[in-house]
Amino acid sequence: MPTQPSVDLETFDNPHPERDYLIEMECPEFTSLCPKTGQPDFGTIRIRYVPDQRCIELKSLKLYLWSYRERGVFYEAAINGILDDLVAACAPRTMTVVGDFSVRGGIRTVVTVAHPPQHA
């Protein structure tokens, strides 16, 4: 059993590629480092997608998200990077990634990105 983070995302064959259905995943213990202060940032990552031919394997997703714990990254870069990596791994029909970050300096931040891009 791996005890280290990994950037490798594993996938498996979608058991029902002929059907649109929604997969929702939530990681309420996401952490990364503020690139300016080095202090930890905490948040919840929510992933929603309609798979095409491939689905994301959950254990590899956990280890992938864990890889952010020692990474100095702004919220916006983290959430866009997560979406890019997940889309590259499984080529979903649609996907949305939301980073809902804990209050820092009196400000709560929520970053939402989508594939294909949606304009606010």
C-alpha cells in the first residue's frame, strides 16, 4: 500500500459508456501551501463529471490530491491544474472542479472551473 503521494492518476473502463450519468466526489481534507507565506491552506475539493470511456480510480485520486500537501500553489492554479490533469486522464464528457477554501485573513475563496469551459 503506497504511503506517499503520487501524481499518477489511474482510470478504469466505464461500465456504461452508452449512458450519461453523474459521478460526484468530495475531498474535505485538501491541503496545499500558500506560495507567499508557506503556511498551509485548507479546503474541500468537489469533482463532478459525466464519464465517457474512462472513469477515475478513487485511490489514485486520493494520492494525487495528497501530492498538493507540500506544493506551494495559489488556489486558482491548484483547481485549474486538477481539472487539466483529470480531463487528460479520463477525457470526460463534462467535468467541474470546485475548490472551497477555508477562511484566511477574513476571506473565504471558492474557485470553480469546468470542462468544456463555461462562461460565468
